[in-house]
Amino acid sequence: MITLLTHLSGSAIVSALTAPGALDPLVVSLQSGAVTLAVLLLLGTPLARMLARGTLPFPRVWEAGVLCSLLLPPLVIGLVLVFMVGPYTTIGQLLGHVHLSATNTFLALVIAEVYESAPYYVLGAQAAFSAVDPRLEQQAALLGDRPSRVFRRVTLPLAAPGLAMALAIAWARAMGAFGAVIIIAYHPYGLPLQIYTTLQETGLASALPFALVLLVVALPLPLAAYIWSARARGRRRG
């Protein structure tokens, strides 16, 4: 961020960001990022907990699937998504029946961001749940608490700092998603594509203000989560 600021003037930032429609990609990125986090919380949290507790059948297969999505180049993920949810696939045709499309739509953008950010959240959440002593959960269950109450009153508070850190990292990853996005969700523009198209059309100087906006949006949440997580660990040790 300091490097960007040394190559930007206040007038250049104001001029770029006050142009008509200049902040539309920011709105798109914030909306898609919020939906992505909601999807990760609803689907990724149970998956991470089951992976941590070993309650899934064939756990190594699930873990390999998560790792593959982490290790695949984002452009390859985009190509894979074309064959999974493109208009000529079974899923794509089913979406078409309800007047939805997973190509060059807001839905496509969310799908791409979920696939690029999900492994970061799932692996981080798995580590957070693994750090919770199962004996505490067992003791709460012996006292008569239902599984849902054990999760809400014991597991979740203890895992919360790690979950927050994982979710914050996933947020930053979703905000910067580009490889899969450019394949299946070229429209609507989010911030990464705005940076790319501006760089292609008018050069580096014009793209820098949007890069600064992306950093301002993506970085504070991980930093805040890291500080909170570190303080929580310190209180437990103390």
C-alpha cells in the first residue's frame, strides 16, 4: 500500500474514483464478497467440522478434494467451472429452467469466488475445530446438553478466533479472485477485472487508484481478525 501511495497523487485518486460509474465495481465486489462469505459459513463450516472430527465417510477423499481446489491454478478452476456449470452442462440447463445463468452473471461471479476462496476457509476452519479439545464437548454432552447446544455453547466460542481468521482470509481471497472470474464471469465487473481492463485500456497509472481501493477493502478484515485471534490466544494462555 505504501508503494502504491508513493506513485499516486491525491488528485489522481480523486479524478479516477469520481468518474461516472467508477465505483460500480466496488459495489459489485462488496456484494459478491458478502454472498460468498454467507455461502462459506453455511456450507464450509459444517464440512470443516466434520473433517476435523473425522465423521465424514472417506475423509481422505474429501480432504484431497479441498486441497485440489487450493492447488489448481485459478485459470484452470475457471475452465473446470465452464464444464461444471456452463450453459450446455446439466447444471447450466437446470439453472436455465429457472431463468438463471452461471456465465457472465452475478451468480457466476459468486460461484467463481466461492471456488477460489473455499479451500482457504475450510482448511482454516478445520484447524480451528481440531484445536478444540473433544473432551470438553463430551463433558458438556454428559451434562445433558444436546449436540446443537454443545456446538453453540462450547465448540463455537472456542473455535471462533480461528474461524474468524479463516473467514477473513477467504474474504481477501474472494475480493482478489481473478483467474476463475475472467473465464466464467467477465461481467459484471468487480474490482480485479476493473484493474485489469483499466490497465489494458489506459495504462498503469489509471489502474493504480483501483488497486488501492482493492487493498483498502480486502486487507482490514484479515488484519483485524489476526489481532483478535492473537489476543484470544493470549487470554487463554494467561
